[in-house]
Amino acid sequence: MSTFIIDEDTPILVEFAPRPGVQQVSLSPADLAAKSAQALDRAMGTIYQMARRVSALRVTLPDEFTQVELEFGVKLEAEAGALISKVGAEASINVTLTWERSDAEDE
Amino acid sequence: MSNEQPNVRLQNLRDFTVQIRRTADDAIVGTGIAVTMDGQVVTCAHVARAAGVEPRDANGDEIGVYFPQARGGEEKTRRATVACCFPQHDDDVVLLQLTEGAAPLAPEQIAVLGRAEASWFHPFRSYGYRRLENYIAGHAHGMILGCVPPPLGRNVQAEPVQLESQQINQGMSGAGVLDIERNLIVGIVSETWFPDLSTKDRDTAWAVNARVLTFDPLNLPVQDEPLPLSKAPEPKTDIEEARASGTTPRPRWRNGLDEMTCWRPSVATGPTRSAA
């Protein structure tokens, strides 16, 4: 039986695609790990903010709605960090947020 | 397709093209061109920033400049500082000055500059340090289309020059645009368009008009007259020498017939039979 050792410090590396549009054509040989970490941090922040908005929305919904599901993509870019995108191939991360009304809230 | 005659030579882009490097790790961040024997190099302002130096606040910070074509055993790895830029305008060029000594190049290896206004729809060549895996540099070619209004919010002294080329990519910033009809460097590569899924305008790029290099405080010399194309010596074959070097003897077949002397050609009627 094979075993493996988890390295807590293993960096998560992101494969960034060139962003469409006008770009200056200097080279930026910055650390990929640092850029990846920055993009992921921004992605987590974006997901958190989206969750807050969903949470704020649910209290305004009529009682007959018991579930809210929000699906979106997050595209990771070297310059912008994280952008909301369409779900699917365009997204680096596909996110589904689900809220279900609990019995405790009805009381 | 080049209109170049076979016995002429253009300015050699590789002679005056240099690597712009970040001093922290010697990484190549862009391209530059040597413009004077005194050690002045032109590159894009954003290339200087990529090297870690803000042109408008340089404070003598150094940028690496590497001269691949240095001659005579001269040191290829040099340092430079920002000599001047345009503090009030957004024209994307800076003038670097080597910190020690003159450029390690011969006079014929220095770029000759010209204004781009007479270059519309001329073919061009370029050379710069765009990375293709382990290939650190590459040539480019295309067409100089003409000036366009600058991007919104950008305050420039000369309109950007639009180029058409498949090879302008990251690393080419600061490369010279050589008009191959006028034999002059008429622009400095600065930006390119990365197309979306439609691929419209996929070969579009922009350069800074070399005309801005004449403005204060850079004050570099440029010329309007096309640079004469240097003539390469024509090959000369001495025909007499070639004949005198001798010909290979015709092979004689051992069992072949001797020449038939009974047949002698006649001027008027052709061969006639004569007594053997």
C-alpha cells in the first residue's frame, strides 16, 4: 500500500491565461506561487462577499420560498486576481451556494 | 515578400538590440536599442518599471542592460540608470545611460532613427526578447499601418503607430521597428492586442513613434531621408580562371568504337560519304 506525505507548505499554482485586450509587452517574471496565492485570496474574498449578499437576500424573500441556490464561476487572472464569470469552461472555480430555510427560522 | 534588392544590406537589428534585465535576479523584462556610442539606450517606460525602476522617480536606481553583440571582448553585462523620460506626458519611452563607459559597440552597430510619418504601409522587421520556451529571442515582421489616436486618458506628444504582425508578444517591448524601405528605425514596440474568442484584430500591435525621441529632454537625432542601403560586394567569378583550372578528361570506353572519320559534316547538305 503506497503512502504519501502531505506537505503543508505546498503552494497552489494557478495556470493563468492571457487576458484579451491591450497589453504592454514587457515580461513579468514574477513568482508564480505569489501571484497564484494572491489570486486565490481574492477568489475566496469574492466568494465570501457573494455569500453575504445571498444571506442578506434570503431575509427579504416571501415565506413560501424555502431554498435559494446561487451558481457562479470565478475566473483567476494574473492582473485582476479574481473575476465573476460564467459557469463552465471559462471559470477557474465553479461555486454553488445553497441556503435552505430551517424550521428554527420559521418559529 | 521583400522588395529588397539582392545586393543591399539593411541595418542589422541584432547589432543594436539589447536585453533589459532586472538587477535583482538578472531576469529579462524587455528589449532596448542602443542609440548612441556614448552608452544611451532607448526602451519603454513600462519596461523600466518591470525592471523595478520608476522612471519619474528613479533616484539613480540601476537597470541591467546586456549587449549580446558586444565586440572585441568588451563586457556584455552592463548597468544603466534612467537619464531622462517625459515626466508630464505618457509617451512610453525612456532614455537609459550606461553607468560605466561607452556602448561596447562599433559605430555601424548603432541604430539610425527616423520619424514614422513617411512609413505608412511599409513593411517592417523587428527583433526582441519574447520567450518561446527555451528560445529567448525572436524576429518579427509585418506592416506599419499608420498613426491612431491615443487611448482615452493618455496624454502623449505623438500618436501611437499601429502595426500588423503575428510575432509581437511579451518581451518585445522596447524593440526597434525597422522600416525596410527607408532603412530607418521609426518606432519602439510597446503594446499588443490579445484577441478574444472572435480572433478579430489578432495581429494588431502598437509602437511609439520614434519622432518623440527628438523632443526635450531626450533630444536624440533622427533623420527623414532614408538611410542608403549598404551595398554588399557583388560576387565576381573569373571565367578565365575557371577555364584554366582544367576540365575533367572525357571517359574513353575500352570497347567503344573509334570516331567514325568517314562521316564528315557538310555545310550545305550534311554528312557525305567519302573514300576511307
